[in-house]
Amino acid sequence: MKNKRIAALIAIAIFTFMTSFNLNSPLWLFVVTSLFYGVRMGLFQSPNNSVIMSSVDQQFLGIAGSVNSLARNLLNNYCYAFCKEPQK
């Protein structure tokens, strides 16, 4: 339980740091934080998908997988559209 809290705090710190990016931010900084974001998503998605798919009946696996993917993509696109800093 303690490790999950530490991981959550690290993720919050990275996301908070990423909100300070602007057009003048160095490229290496964006690459490093994107790398951490990708690793975090990779570590989260596999167990999450496993739990979701194991709780669904065999006949509904295709539907559950597509709804899971749709929800993930919609939420990511929502964040990109509405969470960005407005242009000045």
C-alpha cells in the first residue's frame, strides 16, 4: 500500500511539472517527462486491462475491450483538448 502511494505522489509531481511547459521549454525536458509518463501508463494499463477482461463473460470480451479502449481514448483526447494552456 505504501508503494502505491509513493507511485501516485510521483505521478502527481510529474503531471504538475508538465503543466508548466510552454513553447520555450527545452525539448529534452519534454522527452524525459514523456518517458516517465509512458512507463507509468505501461505499468498501469496491463494490470488494469487484465482485471477488466477477467471480470467479463467470455461472450462479451470483444465489446468490453472496445469500450475500454474507447473510454481511454476519449478521456485522453478530452484532456488534450481542454487541459492545455490557452494561446495568448
